[in-house]
Amino acid sequence: MFSNLVLLFTAALSYYCFVLLVRTRLKVEGSFGDIGGILYGPKMRLAILFSIVISQIGFASAYIGTSLQPLRRSSTCLANVYKSSLRKISKLSYVQCLPITRL
């Protein structure tokens, strides 16, 4: 129950902040860094730009992590096939890895 309330509170707070940001963007022209600089000075502009950079680094890290996982699975499978093909040469053993690479 507690986690549901925290999730609901966080969603409501996020929605409220988004609405405030849209209203501010309609009244003050410019990028988000420019809006912070116009309303609160150069330190706030740098803080906003820094937070955008940190956010983008997080998104890029998550993307790299999710895109490397299938590559790891397929390379592990191919390594196992290579080890087994040293004992017996079979072209069908490479076909075994095709379903894993499409996960």
C-alpha cells in the first residue's frame, strides 16, 4: 500500500512540474537552459544544463546495457558452437544460435 501511495504521489508531482514547465515555456521563449538563465540567473542555467547532460548519460547507459545483452548471448552461443565444432565440424551447429540472436 505504501509503495502505491509513493508512486501516485511521484506521478502527481511529476505531472504538476510538467504543467508548470509548459506554462513557463509559453511565457518565456528559449531553451530550458535559457529559461533558467532568464528567470534565475547564470548559475541556474548551468544547473539545468548539467542536469540535462546527466539525464542523457543515464539514457545512453541504459540503451547500451539493453543493446549489449543480446550481443552477449549470441557471442556466448557462438563461442560454445566454436568449441564444440573443434571436436566435430558441422555447419548445422551455427544454425543453433539463430533463435538466440533474435531475442
